[in-house]
Amino acid sequence: MEPIVLYYTLMGETKNAAMAIATGLGTEAVAVYSLKPSDIERLKKCDIVVFGCGSYFGMPPERALEFVDLLPRGEGRKAAVFCVGWIIIGGALDALAKRLADRGYTVVAKRSKKRFFSPVSREDKGLIGFGRKLREGV
Ligand SMILES: Cc1cc2nc3c(=O)[nH]c(=O)nc-3n(C[C@H](O)[C@H](O)[C@H](O)COP(=O)(O)O)c2cc1C
């Protein structure tokens, strides 16, 4: 299995969440804005792309959605989405999932991570478990 975790973060919390999910999946977490042309070739071979961002005013940042449009077309390959936020996260998750579906990915799982005063732990058990489940093919 060739998975990858991509994230778009403004304040660093989605990176922490991405690293926990990547631990469970047995892969690495990569910022979408640091992808190189060689990474794009690798993305074409990935059988699951996990994409995450923060929730801002109940939505993903527009730039995060624009990066989805720059991914290779999914052609039915699997994707999963995750969003980090204080309280209103569902709309952001759905919008991110829709953008990936529009790009041709089959979205198989969504996960939100609430945080308010505390940062997201890179050892978050729930997020590591989410990554493990994806690896098992859920
Ligand atoms: C201007 C602003 C708007 C926000 N709007 C929401 C929101 O609508 N719902 C929510 O759950 N969290 C909201 N948050 C909290 C962020 O989603 C949260 O800080 C998250 O960890 C950001 O992820 P990032 O650090 O990866 O960008 C907002 C934060 C800021 C600064």
C-alpha cells in the first residue's frame, strides 16, 4: 500500500494532526505547498491520499481547496479528509471532501479533530487510530 498524508496549515495544528495520522498509516506527512514535481509523480501512484486543513469560519481556507485542484486527477483512487477546529468543523470537512470528489477521488473517510486551548498532539491516539484504520482499508 502506498499512502500519503497532505496538509495545509495556517497555525501549525493541522500539521500536528497530519503527523499523527501519518504515524498510524506508516507514511509521512507533507505540506501541500512544499510538493515538488517529483512528488506529483509519486502522488499518481498513491492508492490513498489523505488531505487535511483547519476550519476557518466553518470552511477550509480557499487556498487549501485550490491545492486540491492542483493534485493529479484521482481517477477513482481513494482519499480521506480531516479538519482541525475549535467547534464548527463539519462544513469544512464536507467542503474538502466535495473538492476531492470533484477532482475524481473516492472519499472513503472523514475525521474532525477538536482543539481549543490545547495544541493537537502528534501522538494523539484517536488520530493515530484513524490512520491505522485507513491502512486496514476502512
Ligand atoms: C479567524 C479564525 C476563524 C476560525 N473559525 C473557526 C470555525 O469556524 N470553526 C472552528 O471549529 N474553528 C475555527 N477556528 C479555529 C481553527 O480552525 C483552529 O485554530 C485550527 O487549529 C487551525 O488549524 P491550522 O493551525 O492547521 O490552520 C478559527 C480560527 C481563526 C483564527
